[in-house]
Amino acid sequence: TRKAVGAIVGAQGKRPDASVLPMNVGRLVKACLAPSPQKRPNMRQILKVIDVILIDTAIADPNGKKFWRRHFFQRDHVTWRELETTLWQCYLPTYVFTEGNKSSTALKQDLVKRMSYLRGALLHMRFAPEGQDDFISMESLGFVLNYFGPLLDARGQMYSFLKRLHDSCSQNWFFGKLDTPAACLLLRESKPGSFLVRYSTSTPGYFTISFCTGSHEGSSKLAIHHQRIKHNPLEDLFVI
């Protein structure tokens, strides 16, 4: 953050104020400035803490952080196959692959479909069909969790997260990562009342509704408006 950078750069040779830094950054700075060289961390220890800091920066969701630290620590990219398999093992019912009854088969088909939409969201696509094994970054996971989190519900499962993501990404009006000029270009030939929903380009985790109305002057010219939707991914709360 700017405040953290300012605390370090602005010190100008003086001891930076660790209290204004993110927790792990502050601890690292404080340890590195220990009066006794023997109490300062070595490079291996420093790099390990930096890896933790990178995860904390990329993923805001608490369970998302724990997941990446536990399974992909010191890696900033993993294959989709690795990510999908690990998510299934941790947070989804694996029995659907071993039981052959109708209910298990139907649940498996539903979850596989929802996971394909997760893959699409991570790759900034509406829907990602099976194909090459793309690489997924921890930043991409953090990005998606900002909009559709939390990752886990009260039971420690991720079905609710997948449902929220699928319910939005499967709609024709949802365009995901789309900036304001592109939204205006898509809507300029539309009728009053037409709209689309996209990620906010100014505030991570917020959404934006771009919609058309008739001109206030009574002409046939359209007016395009943009309304931001506040979103708290940790509480699954939306406010216009």
C-alpha cells in the first residue's frame, strides 16, 4: 500500500514505523532491524516471509489464503488440473466419483459444470471448455474471490461460492472484466432499458451496472449510465 511504501521510503535512513505496515511486513522489518545481527533473519527466512506476504497481498479471503498457503506455498502459478483436483479433495464431495446412483451422478454433473465456470472466471472468460491445461495465478484466484467470495460457507464447503459464481457468469447480461468505454460501445445501439453487469474497474470486489435510458431532452439519443454495486465478499452482501 502507499502508506506502507511511504513508511519505508520516507524514513530516509531512519528506522521505519512498523506499526503502519501490514502485519507480516511490519514483523519482517522489525526483525531485520534487530540491534543484534544474530537475531536478524537469514535470507531463507526472509524469502519465506515474503512468500507469505505475496499470498496475503494477492488473496483477501481468509480461507483462500489458507488454501493457497497449505497446498501451493512458494508457487505463484499452478495448472488448472492441480487447482481443480485440490479444491475437490478439500471442499467438495468426492463420493460423487465413486457412487453410481442417480443423485450422485446428477450432483457430479452439476458440480463439474459449475467448476467449468470457475475456470472460465479465473481465465477471464465466460465459460472455459475442456482444452489445454492453463495456468492459474494466485492473483486470479484472489480476484475471483473478491467478487464471488467467500470461498467457504459455514459448513466449510464451497458449493455456495460456486453457485454464486455460476448464477452470474452464466447470464447473458454478465460481461465480467469489461471497462467503461467497452461497455458504452456495446450498449450504444441498444434500446432504453438494456443493461449489462461487469466488474467495477475502480474498486476491486464491486460490480457495475451499465444501462441505457432515453435522453432527458426527449430526443431519440440514448443516455448510458453506470451504477456501482458495493460488495463485501466476506459477508456476501450487495448494496446499491
